[in-house]
Amino acid sequence: MIQIDDAGSGSFVGGTCIGIYRPETNEYYFDIIPVEVYNKENFKKKLYLDEVVRIVSKAFKTMDVMKSETIEICRGYMFERLKSWLDQKGYTWYVTHITGNVQEIVEKSFELYTVKLGLFEPYLKYTRYPFHFHKLLRWVYADFDNRIKLCKVGWKSWEKVEGIKPDVYEEKLTKPNIFCMKCGKYIEKDSKVKVLRYTTNKENYVYLHNKCPQS
């Protein structure tokens, strides 16, 4: 059996991880759909669906997937063009709810990928839904010029807030357990901080070291 799952399609930061798993032998192959595929022009063409086919095709060659093996595909829009490709190649497949080992492995692959992009592990652990759009926006605005390049800017949700310019000011930090969204290190309580304030679906505050080591 071959199981195919994705992770990160709902994350504003980064591309999308496509994972292919053979439970009988514990073989695993994954690749990342580049975030450039999610720019405004490419996103409208849904080129990310073609990337899924490219990744799975390469995985099948690497893993020597046989036509006799049953293919399980996770539910979701990411695999619409893959289904046609599987039919053309003569594979037997069906859509199901992917859970268990493969789901955990693919999600972990995406998480490690985003950490390499610069997302902080404490932030991923601190918030229950680390890939929530508005939570990720705080990380993006902390170093906007560098981080917006890592985002799915073709999304309609980004178009709605694209023109927002945060207010920037300084204040004394009175809250404990706050870390700098630029460098990822904790900010000492009662120290002077730089604050970015902006409004999307609610008022948001991003805290930075007043003199961040990454500045």
C-alpha cells in the first residue's frame, strides 16, 4: 500500500509538503512545493496541483511503486490533478481520511521545513495552531521585507490585508514570557521594546527587542 498526504497547504508561510509512505516497509519520500508557485500569477493557474504530480511521479520511481499496489490519497483539493494522472498510469487509488503514522511524519516534515525558513520552535510550541494565518502575520511583519518572500502571496486572505502598514513605537514591556518575533529570543520584562501595531480581524501587537541582535 502507498499512502499520500500533504501538510502546509493551509500555512501562509512556506510552500506545501507532499509525503508518500509505504507502511509495510516504512519507506518514506517527501518534497516541498516551492513557495514561488503560490505567487499571484502562478496561484491563479493552480500550478501547485501540477507540482503534486511532479513530486508523486518522482517518488513512485524512487520507491519502485507497482501497479498492483493500492494507493490511498488524503481528502482535499491538493490531489485533484494527481487523480487523473494515476488513472492515466493505471494505478488503483481511492480517497480516504489519512491518519496515524504517515500524517504525523508529513506534518513533522513540514514543521522542520518552516523552522529552516526561520519560524521559531518556541512559537510553534507556544501557540496551539502555529500555522494560523493571523498568527503567522505577526512573524512576517517582524521582518517584513525578508519574510514576505517566503509566503503564499497569491492568497485572497493576503490581498485583504496587503496594504496594511503597522504603527511603530517604543514602550516598556510589562508582560512576562514575551519573545522577540524577529530573533526568537525572550525579551526581559521591564525592558524597552519596539512595538508594531496593526489591525486585521483584530488589533495585533508584535514585540521586538529595542536593539534586536538581528537588526
